[in-house]
Amino acid sequence: MEKTQQTKMRAQLVREIQLLKDRKGFLRAGVPNFNRLFGRDAIIAAWQLLRWNPGISKATLQVLSELQGRVNDSAKEEELGKIIHETHFELSWHPKGYFPFPYYGTVDSTPLFLILFSLYFQKTGDWKFVENHWENILIALHWMEQTSNEDNGYFLEYERKNPKGLYHQGWKDSFTDSDHLDIEAPVAIVEAQGYQYAALLGVADLAERKHDLALSGKLKTRAASLKQEFNKKFWMKDKQFFALALDGSQKQRKAITSNPGHCLFTGIVEETYVKKVVERLFQKEMWTPYGIRTHSSKEPDFNAKNSHLGGVWPHDNWVIAQGCKALGFKEEYRMIKEALFNVWSEIGFIPEYYSVVEGTLVPDPGADYPQAWATCALFDFLEETK
């Protein structure tokens, strides 16, 4: 990419970040449909900008700590230690009336919250901030322990408590009765297990820094058990890939998707499986000139124009790229980065998601732009080229 084009891209991305930055310091999810605080989105966007502006991570962790669950409330799906799915500071209910705010129907915001604490400390060395929020960290750990136990393989599961809440509560979420992923609840979605693993080890390191060796040892032991169960229960021998999820009977939802790619950066994937996962993500059924699809084109429910069953998401690709980078897959990392640059070069912006039909990029008119974790994914890749 030419220098002048890089300069133009960076200026545009900075304007988008400034537009989405809330006065509280976190990034709102997107415009026009999601112009409010989403836990998962804000955490990932802060992670994407950590090298450039760690203050956004600090502000995000602060506001999410203030909103952290303290009681059990089925309407909000609130539980002690749980991090929110979404809220609006000027509204008491979702704009479409689905549930009251703040709403906690998410399985992954809590482990991602803990991961961001670990990453923030690694980047800044700001131990005072971590220590001031140690209670928030401990009750988030408590929530993970209560949600996953030895009986279910230590897996994080979700099953909505509010009948008008989200049916699916990972990043490929869905409203009301839309079981578009075809998984019977309670659902143990694959990427949440990786997030939990990374969160356990990240907090174990923080506990060592705090000289709490008992807690550190406990978390490392739990992480080891989780990793063992994960690789045993989620690996599909017939497909040589990880399942999308386990259902309420711990039966695998057999599908080739992008979700297991999120586990690469976490360390939960056994070494013998790593190369197989990466190679599958870059086969023709998943790879396009504009990034990795959410869903394999060989799956019976594949739809290139469906956001979660075939579309391409920049943030999804960015998270996968972090794993590729950490594990030494330099060419695959470069391919993802160049794919997102291709999107911007072709349409002049980077949207929330898009479709690729027979090799052609097709923007979706329903996709948000700007969207924080799409904009910040591209920004991080661009900054790295400097």
C-alpha cells in the first residue's frame, strides 16, 4: 500500500475512533445501530488500541468494573461478578424493549475483562490500578467458577434466563428465539473456553505479582484441567477441527467455523492441533481475498450474505491473526492484514461485516459503519506497518 494511501487511511480511522469515543473514555460499539456501551466490543476495541493508547483500556476497565454484576436479576441476567453485555447511560431499557439496562446476557465479556486487565498491566506496569480493582478481578473469577465446574468439564456455558433476552450469548449472538447456530442450550461455545483459559493464566500471573501463590497455583491447576477437557471434548476427529460448541448434552455441534480461530492466541489448543486449525482456516472453504469467513462454504447452512453463517468480520479476523502471530504463522498473519487493507482500498472504509460472493466483495447495507472493533482492527494493522 502506498504511503499516501496509508496516510489517508490513518486519518480516516482516527476520525472514526474519535467519533466513537465516549466522554467516559471507552469506545461505543458502532453507528447508527449500536451507539452505546457493549462489554465485549469495548474490551476488544481497547485491546486493539492498547499499543497506541492504553488509556482507553484503563477507562474501559474502569467503567465495566463500576457496572459489574452484584446481585442475581433474571430480567437483566445479572449475576455476581458478571460483566455486562450492553447498556445505555440515558436509557433504562433496550431501544426495542427486549430487556432492561444494564443487560448481562453474555458468556464472554467476563473472561475478556480479565484478559484485558492482564494485557493492560503487561503494557503499562500500572500495578496501582490493578490492585485498586483486585476485588473486581476476584468476583469475576468467582463468576467463572460458579458458571463452569468439574461436572461440565470446567466449560463456560450460557442459557438465557430472560425469555426476551439473547438466545445465543457469544459474539455470534441472536435475539429472542433465533437459534441460528442450531445448538440446544445450555451452550458451551468454543471461543469462550479459550478466553477462560487465557483469563485464568493471566490472573494467575497477576496473583504471583501480588504474592498470592495459593491463588496463582489454584488458577493454573484449573487451567490445566480445562485445557485437557477442551481438547478431548471439542476436537472433531472426523473433521480434524474443533467443534463450534457443545450442547446441553455435551454433544458436539459439528461445523467448520471461524470461532476456533479465537482459541489460537489463548494457548488452550494442544500443539498437535495448532497447525491443523490454522491450515483449515485458510482453505478455500473459509478463506477469501477479503478475510476468513465466519462459516465454511461446505456447510449445509452456509449463506455468504448471512452475517454469522458466511459473512466476513474484520474483528474476527483480527483476533485470529493475533493467534497466528503469537504461534509463528507469519504468512497467515500477513494475509489477514492485507485482506483488510484490500477491503478499505476497494470501498474506502472498513464496515462491521461484509459478504464475499464468488470472490467479489459485497458490502451489506445493514452493517454498521463505523464499528469500533472493525475500525480498530484496521488501525492496529496499519500502525504495525510504520
